[in-house]
Amino acid sequence: MAHLFAIVGWHNAGKTTLAEALVREYRRRGERVAVIKHSREGFSLDHPGTDTYRLSQAGSDVVAIVSSAGFAWMERPVEEPSLGELVDRLATDIDVIIAEGFKRERCPKIEVMRPETGTEPIASIDELVAIVSDEIVDTRPVPRFQFADAAKLVDYLIDSNYGAKTVS
């Protein structure tokens, strides 16, 4: 069973910075990692002129491209899928799932904070696993780590067994 947690925080607080560091640390330990990023805006993974772009523009609801280097799956859902639905679609050999964003989903959360981007808490205390900040900006009773402490944070997540797959 994969371990799942979300990294939440205000815009530009360092969610992606922390996710990158955690991916590197888990990979260094031999774990297979998936990251699911939530975007509050639209996005495009395709480029005008490519075959997949043309097929998508023609109206295909799903376009997949495959090669020996990997594959990509682009889909226009009827409605935005939940984190649980996305997790269910992942490969079965994934050890750790890091969700970036998804602040409204019920799952274990690591909250990143920087005074200059906002210190109003996002995660409820019952979901909060840890706080990552280089300054003390929140006094909730959970472990605290600095951005440079990815290895210590991963040790904590493993030792405490936080992130067991629970999505509702």
C-alpha cells in the first residue's frame, strides 16, 4: 500500500521546493514516488503543431502518447477528479504519493509556511502531520522541520507511519 500525504501552503510558500527535496530523498532510499499536483488555474502539457495537440483540438476526450521513454495521458474530465480517484489510477508499484496542493481533500498534510506568503493555517490539526518553515510562524503542537531537513522529515514520516493511504 502506498503512503500518501499532501503538501499544502499559501501561494509561493515553498510547496514545490519541499516536494522536490522529498522526491529526491525518497528516490535516494530506493522508493518509487508519484507526485500529483493540483493547479488552481488551467494548464497545458501539449504544444501547438504536435500530433497530440491536433488530436486534442479535434475534440478527443483522451489523448495518450507512448514511447520506450515513457507515456503521457491527457484527459478532459467531465468534472475535476478527487485525489482519491487520481490515486486509484496510479501504478500499483508506487511506494509514496506526494500530493501538492489539494488543501480541501481529507488526508495527512504537511504545511509549508513563510511569513512573507501568509501564516494563516490551512490544514486542520487532525490532518496536520508536520510544519515546514525556516522560522517559527505557527505554534500548533506538531513536529517542525526546516526546508533543508528533507532527510529528517522523511525519517519522521517513515518512523511514525504517517501517510498510510487514506483518502476520503
